[in-house]
Amino acid sequence: MMEFNYWLLILFAILYEPIIGYFAFKKFILDVRENQRVRLKFYQQTMLGLWIPTIFIVLLALFTELSFQDIGLSFPTINTDSLGPFITYSVFVLAILYLIGLLYYSIGYQLSEKIRAKLEEAKQKEWDNVGFSEILPITSKEKKRWNYVSLTAGITEEVIYRGFLIFAFSYLFPDFSIWFVLLLSSLLFGLAHTYQGVRGVLQTTMVGVFFSILYIGIGSILPLMLLHFLIDYVAKLGDRPKPIN
């Protein structure tokens, strides 16, 4: 029964975001050009699609042999045995430097006109190049809801793609190396962003590898949730979306 539940969630990760989510986004792009209100509905659907499997995983941890520690919902403890001290500590250093950068820009955006102008200029260039700008918020209500989407992603994607999938692949395929398991879970994380195009999938896959290494090194997804949320939060700073005609 446990294996069935694990495979069910893996199948969900393979099909829902990469395929169903992709076509739902394509439909959303067409609809939002006619009716801006569908953006809020799309946000709601996105959050629902992430919380349902997350709640299912939590229920498994509550009522089956799967434990919260198995999925990384525990206090951090440094582990250098799985990936080696060099890789583990190197990723720690990169994560700390990245966190400092995120805090610098998030605080600086509020306090410094120079940093605010720099971020807004960079965002404007990004808006001219991305192929999924329709998803980003325009109105104050949408921006508020987008914060909930960011928080949802920070929590649920870490539970699903780091905590659960890494454990499930290791459990179902005990002969797989830890590196292969990390790559599998990271690839599914990347494919969950098919709406961003090939470049977006590759970028999020690499982010997934980085987060997975960090998770293996600290044995907890709790710090990753915070880092994930900060990345999404800083990414939206400076957004001044163009109206969609």
C-alpha cells in the first residue's frame, strides 16, 4: 500500500504540472487577454494544485510508516557523509552568500532609491524577454494574492520535490545512487515549470539540484522553505507589469 501511495504521488508529479499545468497555462494566456479577472482564478488553481498533494503527503506522515523526518520536516543537522564535505560545505557557502544577496535587495528595495531603480530597470528588461509575463500580477489585489502563491510554492514545492520525492525514489529504488535520485527529483521540479519554456525548465532543474544538495547536507527542508520564499519574493520586486492588450 505504501508503494502504491508513493507511485501515485510520483505519477502526479510527472503528469500534473508538466502536462496538465502546461496546457492550463496556455489556456490561461488566451483567457486573460479577454478577461483580466481570470488571473486571480489561475492563482487559486495553482495553489490548490500544490496544496492537495502536500496535504496528502502530510497525512501519510501522520497515519502511515512514513515519518516527518523522512520528508525533511525536522530540525537541521549537518550531514557530510552522503555527498562529501567539499560539496556539502561549498553549497552551504553559496547558499549563505545567496541569502545575503536576497536580504540586501529585499531590504534595499524598501530603503534605497538607487537599488529600487536598479531593480525596476532590470525587471523592465526581463518583461521584454520572458514568454510568461501574463502570469505576473498587475493590480494590488493580484499582488497580494501573488504573495500567497509565493508562500505556497515555498512550502509545498519543498515538501513535494525535495522532502518526499527524494525519499520516495530512494525507498523504491534503493540501488540508485544519491546523485541519480537528486537528478530525478530535480528534473521533475524543472518539468513542473514547463510554462516557462525550455530555458525555464533547465534553470529550475539546476535550482532543484542546488536545493537538493543543500537538503541532503542539512537534513531539513525548513530552511529551504524560507530560502525558496525569499527567492520568489525578491523576484517580484520592481514589477511594473505592462497592461495586456
